[in-house]
Amino acid sequence: MPDSPRRSPVEHGFPHLATVRSAITALYRRLSPDGVQRFAPSLAPADAAFAAADDLHLGAQRVARAMVHHYRLPDARVIVAFRSMEHAGSVELASGPEYFVELNDRFRTHRRDIGAALSHEVAHVLLHRLGLEFPGTRDNEILTDTAAAYLGAGWLLLDAFREDATSSQKLGYLTPEEFGYVLAKRALVFGEDPSPWFTSPQAYAAYTEGRARALRDAAQPPLTAAGWAGRRRYARDRRSVAGVPGGPYAFEAAA
């Protein structure tokens, strides 16, 4: 009798879609449509590239500077350090202009994903400066993932999703398909196609699923499929976007 199929530890589908949609709405309310358009084009793959021969700390600082530039934070300085920790990373949200980011020691050997982690942590800095938060750690982290992806750097978070028969890795609170959904929403507005940037086949597949969902959204009136809870959240978030600072960033890995 063959072995039972291995069940993925990574959550899939669209369980957070109402919060994701509210996050996109909140970005437009806070930045304005013209302000959102300033985040074009997306961060180039070369700006987050990390060669094996690169010095760990100098390379991390270089990528952090690229994130600061992309997020339009000209006076911010991000200092990156590595330590043993449960989560993928965290950022100290002080008054600035210096912000201290700590990344999981795992990234010492998984350097190609440093850009993904920094895209999230520096997005926290941007949202902090904008005064844009959602109530509760979970929703605030979903807001941060959504902002990173919709504003052009968080495609790296989806590309960090990798899965095979024996192991899996995912960064962030959004599912892979939800990351794909947000990236597809951005692509429809900015006329971009992020699919050539993905190095992970699983990321490409998730983007394809997310794009199909985004295209269905575009074909129907707003909130048609949101349900009562989604409409209530939408109305609440339009009235007020406030809350408490987010907690540390999730890092899911299993073997």
C-alpha cells in the first residue's frame, strides 16, 4: 500500500481576504491614488539579489537601503543584525531616523530570502510613519504583508514560498494565494507582470491562483461576494484605521 500523501503545513486558500481587501482600501485612503502610484515600478530583482560571495552584513545593509529607497523613506536608516529568535524578524519602531531590524539567524545561510524579510520589516517602518495600523497583531501583520506586496516590494515574500515532498517554507501571515491575489491586484493597476521574477515554481502557481481570484473581483461590483462579515469590516475600516503596534513577523518552516 502506498504511503499517504504528505499534508502541507502551509495554509492555503483565501482565509484572510476580507482583511486584505480592507488593507488595500486603507492604503488608498491614507496615501491617495496618486500617492500609491508613486510606488512604481516594483523593486527590481537585482536590488534584492544576494550572491554567495557577498559579505552577510554589508549585503544585508545594501538590500535594506534598496528597501528604504523603494518605500520612499529618504531620511530613514535601517540597521540590520542577526540573532537566534523564534520569528523571521522584528523591527524597533522608534521615532527614527534610525530603525533597528533583527533577522533570524537562519538567514545567515538562507541569504536569498533576506530581501523578503526586509520587505516586510521596512514596510512596518513605512506604515509606522504613516500612522497606519489595524487593531490586533494578526490584522496588523496582514496589513503589513498586504502593503509590502501592493507597494511593490513584497513579491519577494511570495517568492520565498517553497515546498517539496519533504519540506516547506513560507514567510508572512498571508497564504501564498493571498500574496498572489495582492500582487495581481497591483499588476492590474500598474500594468506589471511579476511572474518572470519568481524563482520558486510554487510561488508562480500561487500567483496564478491569486490572479484568477483578482480577475473575478474585477468582473463583479465591489462587495458582491464579501458577505455580511466582509461588508461590516469594510464599513468599520472606512470609518477608522487605528490600533496597536504589530508583533514580530511570523516565519513558517517545516521539515
